[in-house]
Amino acid sequence: MLTAYLILGLPLTASDRQIRKRYLELVRRYTPEKEPCRFQEISEAFEQLKNVRARVGNRILVPLECKDSEQALTRLAHASRPARRRAGLGELLAHISAETPR
């Protein structure tokens, strides 16, 4: 269940409207012709979250699927797609000052 939210990049409190809007944004970006694996992941995640009844059922039943903790962590790590960003000057200076011995 958490993996579906991570794949779509949504908070756990997302509404039906937010879920649908994000799904449509991602489907436009990751088309089946360009990135079929990513498109399939997004579609499966949306199927799990598309309505309230499905979300409630998944919250109850999905934890029972993964009994192996390593497998569960691997699924979560695979679902997360960290965004690339550049560090700002303030962040770099704070990092340098934290490493400098006094």
C-alpha cells in the first residue's frame, strides 16, 4: 500500500481527486511507448488507490502478503524515486561548518 503512494509521489492523506490528478500527470510523462515498465508501475499503483474501498481493502490485506522483511524493504526502496536537486549555498556552507573541527 505504501509503495503505491511512493510510486505516485503522494501523501497517505491524498484524496481521490489528488490521486487521479497525479496519475494523469505521470501517465502523460511516462507513456507506454517510451517507458513501458514505469507506465505499468504507475497503472498498478493507481489501481490499488483508485477508490476508497480498494484503499481500505489494501490496507488490511497487503501487509499479509510480505512475510519476509527484506522483500518488503526491497519493494519500498524500488518504489521510491528520489528527485534530483542541487544544494543551495546555505546548505553547502552549513555542511562545511558542521564538518570543520573547532
